Amino acid sequence: MIDWETRDPESPVIAVGSAAVDTIARPTAGLEAGVAVPAEMRTAFGGVARNVAENLARLEQPVVFLSVVGKDEAGDDLLAHLAEVGVDVSAVLRADNFPTGRYVGILHEEGGLQYGLHDMRISELLTPEYLREHESIFAKASAVVLDANLPRRTLRTLFSLTRRHRVPVVADPTSPRLAERLRRYLPRIAVITPDHHEAAALLERPISPDDFEDVILAARQLVARGVDLAVVTLAEFGLCYATSEVSGHLPALRTEIVDPTGAGDAFTAALLYGLLHGFPVDDAIWLGISAAALALNSEGNVSRELSLERLYDQLTF
């Protein structure tokens, strides 16, 4: 069990994983094969690890980003934006053989994801050698947060480095397909934040999202496999969580859904911030719930209004 009180919140969090440019389209009429339909569209910087890094920086948590972007205009703009909000991007790899990652999300009319497409070939350049070149950063880190876009061999090296330097790991499984890459590392993960689809992939069993007892059981099963804190998110139904001592269900905060993209990343960032700054587990989870609600009510992947004060305004502990 990680003793978060021994972690120095002034030391940087390392965010490791994907960076991309997202295009999100919400049709204003039903999709029809072979027919162009009207839609509301936006473009924003994305990638799970990148989103978490920006959220942490907006909460004034020191954060170092380890990732790769292309030597293109998209990569230039993405890194400039992160640097502007306070993320250390000095170690980000620049590549000229792949473009900066891209993601296209097509939403249902009511806002949930209907189809997602991505070109993240550039992530293959996040090699074990790249991480070893930056091992000195791990020696100074308060925590590592990762997404599962990392190649398998790179994940193996990452968990070796975090164990060597005794750095707690927070993991976002990213998608059901990628989640299984993390299955073997569950005993080395301090905090994991899957949705119910990703939790099902990790546990290799179906999970009923409307059966809170079943979801709580899934969180407990992740803890039984070695995780300190497992949080299974359920969108508008809130979340279920478990540690070795407590478990339960917490509802989502009611809010208008302006844009669903990035809510889970905001949750992960604020949860980690709370743990590093000495919040009890329940309060840290509530902080994450507040961040997710703010993200849902904001355009883009990360709310520009994010601050600790704004999150407190939405909560009554």
C-alpha cells in the first residue's frame, strides 16, 4: 500500500504516453452510410497522457511530459501550448518519420462516443531506450501516470524504472483493447481508473454497469490482484471504487454535458493531485468527480477554468 503522505507534492509527476490532435464531430442528424450529414466539429490537443499532464499543470502540480510528436506544425503547436500552461516538455521526442498523432471521434447526437479512429503509429517510437535516457527524471518524481498506448516492451521498462526508484504508478487503461497490456502489471499499479469496458478487459469477465454491486466487486477484484486503489468509472452513473479497506459507489455531479471528451483524464489528474496533497481517499475521489463534471461542462479536452478553487466550489465535503 502506497503511503501518499511520504510523497513530496513539490516533486514532479511524470506523465508518459500519447499526444495527439483530436477532431471531434457531433452529428446534428442521424448518421447514414455513404451520406454526408451536418455536424458540429472542433479540433483540440489530445492524447490521454497529454490531457492528464495539462490538467495537472492547471492545478499547479509540477509535471514532466514524456512523449513523442512529429516535426510538424501540429507538434510545434501542441508543445507550445503545454509549455504555456506550465508542463515541462523538454524531454519530448521529435520525429520526422511519422506525423503527430491524430484522433477522430464521432459522437452520438446526445454526446457519447459512437466511433473513434486514430493514427498513433508514432507511439512506436516511445522505446525502452528513450525511457532509459531519461531515468534521472524518475529518481526525482513524486508519481508516474501512464496511458496504455505505450508499446509492450516500453511498458516493461517503465515498470522496471518505477520499481527501481520506488515511484507509485497511476494507470489509465485507455481502451478495452489496450487495457490487457496492463493485466500483468496490476501488482505494481497504485491507482487504476478504467471505465467498465476496460475493467472487463482487465478482469476477463463481463461487468454490468447498471449493477453497482457487480461494479464494486470488479473494483475489489482489481485490488485483490494487487492494485491499491481501483476506480471503475460509469459516466453519468458515477463510479465504484475499492481499496483493501473500503469500497463503494459515488454518484456523478449533475452538469450540462457540453463535451464528453477528456472527462476521464480530468478525473485521473485531480484524483492524483488529491492523493499527493494529503487528501483522504474519499475526498481525493470527490475532487476527481468535480474535475470530470467541469470537463463535461466545457468545450475542449481540458477546461481552461480548471483550478482547485473551482473544484471546491462544486463540492461540499
